[in-house]
Amino acid sequence: MSASTAKANSQKPTDNREWLVLDGTDQVLGRMATKIATVLMGKHKPTYVPHVDTGDFVIVINAAKVRVSPALKERKRFLRTHSGYLGNQRSAPLTETFASNPARVIEQAVKKMMPKNGLARHMAAKLRIYAGESHPHVAQQPKPFPAWI
């Protein structure tokens, strides 16, 4: 009998992740969030499998300079939070939330573009957002975000 005994190779999580820096100046919120979610999940790598976290770390600088397109969405879009209790849903317009905490707006946009499971929480933990130009991750030697993603 010459039965094929091919063994399936499964991807394993690795510790050699890259750190990528993305400048948010004049970037559209939704398009930037899809790029970030792609890198956090690891879909930009040829070794991507949906059940393993193979993504890279992403640092977003100049988060306060991100724009929402078109301008009409700024008045119509709301960020909602819910505590779990009846009647405790809070909503604030996107402009108010963006003025007070631009990192929260970007974080929510990225989280909503990722899978809805426990693995996505581990992937989202690799996202660092800063409103200004500087970040404290110089020791990780971050690379610029690739333009082809």
C-alpha cells in the first residue's frame, strides 16, 4: 500500500513581529482603519491563517489630523457606548468625541473592522495611537508603514 501520508503544516504564532509607523496626517478615517486592521490581523503576510494571530504592531501618530470624508458624516455619525444596564446607552457626535479623544475614534473604527471574537482582542492590543508627532516606541525600531497596503 502506498498511501499518501502527507502531514498538514499549521501556522504557529511567532514572536518576531514588526513595528510599523503610520502618519495620520490628512488620511481618511475609514480607509486608514482598513489598512490598520489588515496589518493587525496579518493578512498582508503570505503566512496568514484566520485562527492564528500573525499580525504586526502598528503605531499611529498625528491622530488628531485624521479627517472624515465627507464632512456631512461628522454631524450624522455618533459613537455609542453601553454599560450593559437598561437605558444606559450613551451617544456623542463624532466631532465632539474626536475633539476630546481622537485615539478613541480611530480605535473604535479599527475594532469594528476586525473579526468579532476573542482573538481580535489580542490583535487590537497591538495598536498604539498618539495624537501628536512623537511616540515612546523608538527602542522597537519601527519601520514606516508600507504604501502597498
